[in-house]
Amino acid sequence: MARKKLIAGNWKMNGLLADGVELAKGVAAEVKKLGRVSTVEFLVCPPATLLTSVKKALKGARVALGAQDCHFNLKGAHTGDISPAMLTDVGCSYVILGHSERRADHGESNALINKKAVSAQAEGLKAVICIGETEAQRDAGKTLEVCREQILGSVPEGSTNKKTVIAYEPVWAIGTGKTPTAADVQEVHAEIRKVLSKKLGRAVANKIQILYGGSVKPTNAKEFLSLPDVDGALIGGASLKVEDFLGIATKVL
Ligand code: PEP
């Protein structure tokens, strides 16, 4: 069966209550207008403070709710953290893990991301595990090597397509307006699928959605979303405007 395209918005640390609700309502209204489109899935990942109100604002629309991180424990003495159980409790079905901003700002390692993913998956969340090389690694010709290592280290054994999405996000392309060529993206995605295949088996790897992320806009979306191993997009900046987010989605309808 063909993999569906997942159009996912990562709002990052943006949005106060009123803005977040307005954005979510706007996305919900536009997705409802699309009617029953069975080949595309929608996801928004607002900051933790907005999860409950965004969930309400999305009511009746085919848009899933995700968080941007979680702890690996289900509860306990972890000040400032949020557990997978708390995320499912407020209606999340996805959680982004290992975004490069968390790897950089919070020193998250592949091993920690793996541990978080195990816990999130066990709690019923789909883990969107992010990987991608820095500009220096790219310039040193190490893109594939870095991505291989991140996949092997951060994706839990036994992961399936029901519990796992991979997002390839070259760090140098995030929020910069710079993007790799379509051929480069396809090469990396095909390599990711090969590594997943060795790790999880071919049948599972063929079903796992691999998203591209990094300065995706309505103007360049088609170029990436039409590649054989690109199964959607993880969108930062352009997910903060209803017309841009939907403008990307309509490229795969
Ligand atoms: C992201 O943060 O996941 C991202 C891809 O950001 P942007 O689309 O703004 O580059």
C-alpha cells in the first residue's frame, strides 16, 4: 500500500493563547474544506502551553495533535518536563523527538532520543524522530554517515510505521531559506530507508513515512514532495500561516 503524505507543522516556541487558537481554527477550517482526502494526513505541533486549547480548536477536523518533546519517564521528579502520558492525556497522538534545536540547545544525544522514543511509543504516541547533518558535516562530505549514525542510534529496535516517523532536516536548511537539491534529498531519504530496512526489516522500512524538513514553502514544496522516498514535510516557519501551511499541503492533493 502506498505511504500517505504527512504534512506536519512544528510551531516551535511561537504563539500565545489567542494566536494559537486562531491558527488552529484556520487550519481546521481549511482542512475541513478539503473533504475526505485519504492520501494526506495533517499534524500540528504547538508549544505545550497550547496543546489543550489547540485540541479543542481542531475539533471535527482531520488534523492530529503533536507535542515537540517529552521526557522518557511517565511521571516523577523531573521539574519542567512533560511525560508521554501527559501528552496522550491532552489528546496528542504524535511527539517530535530529537529536533536539531533540542539536540543543540539541550545537548540531546541519540541515546537519549532513543530512550524518549521507546517511552513515547509504549504510551501510544507516534514518535517523529528528527535527524540531519550540520553545514560543517555536509561540507566535509559526511551527510550520509551522520544520518546513518543518527538513525541507528535514535530509532528504537522494534519500531514500526504505526509508531514511528522519520524527519530528515539538514540543520543548515532549517529557518534559513536554503535547501538541498531535490536529488540530494532523494539520495538521503533512500539511504535512510536502506538503514531502516537493515535495522527493522524491509517490510517495515517500506511503510515508514520519511519527511523532509528545512525551509519548505508553497513555492518549493512540490519539488520535494514528489520525490519517491519523501512522504511529507515537517514545516517550521511556514506552518505559522494558514495559507502557507495549506499551500504546501495542496501540492500533494
Ligand atoms: C523545523 O523547525 O522543523 C523546520 C523545518 O523549520 P523551517 O521550516 O522554518 O525551516
